[in-house]
Amino acid sequence: MPLAWQPLLLGILEEVIEMWNAIKIGELIKLIGFLNIKGYFDRLYSLMNSCEQAGFLIVQANNIPIS
């Protein structure tokens, strides 16, 4: 992956986690989803599932469609 992409990827990750937090605390009540082209968000979704299983994430906050 080119070095120029790395800051962009960190920005996307920060925005995704910020949205998840806003949903979790009730600040964002709109439906959102992720367009998962070539499995781009697969690892993030896997991380969120692991956090849910470990008790760090409420099931309700992890109910975001990814397709």
C-alpha cells in the first residue's frame, strides 16, 4: 500500500469509531451502513465482534449493516 494512503486510512478508522460511539451514546439515531468493497471493513467488523464477545461493546451498538 502506498505511503500516501496511510493518513487517509487512519482518518477513515477514526470516523468509523466516532460514528459507532455516537450511536452507542444515543447522539446519532440515523441508520448508517458501510459499503464493504473487496472486504475493506472486514477486519474492523471482526474487531467489533470480538469486543462484543468480550463484553466491551453492547450488542445493540454493533448492529450496523455492512455490505
